[in-house]
Amino acid sequence: MKEKTALIAGTSGLIGSELLQILLNSREYGEVISLVRKPQKIHHSKLTEKVVSFDQLNTYDEVFSVDDVYCCLGTTIKKAKSKDAMYKVDVEYPLSIARLSSSKGAKQFLIVSSMNANPDSFIWYSKMKGQLEQEIKAVPFPSISIFRPSLLLGSRKEFRLGEKVGAGMYRAASFLFKGPLRKYRAIHGKTVALAMYETAQIGMDGITVYLSEDIAAKANERFNRI
């Protein structure tokens, strides 16, 4: 089987950092290109780390000729400092990556969104993620996979008070998340990363949206084969 080339953005985050290691250790990919703002000092024979300006992605034309694209970009309003800056990271950059890689013949685009993504939402964050999904769905990939995890568990490089509080509350009341509430179960970042990787190896045609319970089931497929 011919080895594929993967492009990944957002490797400094919880899901992206886990996914990068999965891709590097996989047999399916001969090269993994990571788009970064600054070198992350990760050394691996498969890894090509490309330092870029995300505001000028169209000047790095050569890096987008890949098979599979994984987008884990996202920030917080605290880090971005403004809604406009956050919108740029969460919407404009992913869209640029999608359009450029599609124009170069990429076959699959896999992206992390938000559980409550809705372009008609009155909540700004949910509306922003919904708008992102709308735009991504219009990009002509053979396969698009959108992942909508609920509260993320795992160790981040940056401290997020809201997630820490939410994780504590979830652990105390995890027994409540059954039946119709299963989709609100917290999920580990590594589980999301595994689900993205597993999904890409199947190569489903069209557009598929995965909620947290779907993501957990997809990740479990890996362990069922071991």
C-alpha cells in the first residue's frame, strides 16, 4: 500500500498534540507536514515542520499537495484578546487551509468543531463554529469529517479555568450522562485524536458530523482490532 502524506495544523493544542504523535507512529503516512507559527522542537524522521505566517498561507503553495488534512486550530477569547482575532484563528485560517489543500487535490479534510455549533445560534462562539462548518462544507473535498466533541479532558499546555471547573463538575456528576445525555459526556483529547485518525483510514465519501458519543465509538474501533 502506498504511504500517504498528511497535513496537520494546531499541534500545540490538546487534540492536535495527541494527533501528531498518532500520525507519526502510524504505518499509513510516510510524511507528516505540521504547520506551526514557531518550531516546536519535535524530531521525527517522518515530520516536516513548516513555520508559516497563517495570514499568508497562500505563499506556501507547495505544502498543500497532500492526501489528508487534519485541522485542530482553535483559541480562546482570553488568548486572542478580541473576537476579531479569535474569528481569524477559528474560522479564517481553517478555511484558508481547506481551500488551498482542496485546490491541490487533497482527498480528505478532518476538522475539530464544537458540540453546539450552529450558524443561527444567539451564542457568539456557537454561531462562529456553525459558520465555519457551513463554509467548510462548501469546499469540494471528496470527504469531509467534522468532529464536535463536548467538554475536553486532558492536560493542556495552557491553563483554562472554565475547562478545569467543568471537568471537576463532570467527574462529580458523570453518572448522570446516560441515555439522551450521552452526547454531553466529557471526552479525552486523545480519544478525539484517535477518532480522527481512524476516520481518515476509512475514507468515507461526503460530509459526516461526529458528536462525542460517535467520536468515542470511532476511537474504540482501534482497540477492537488490537
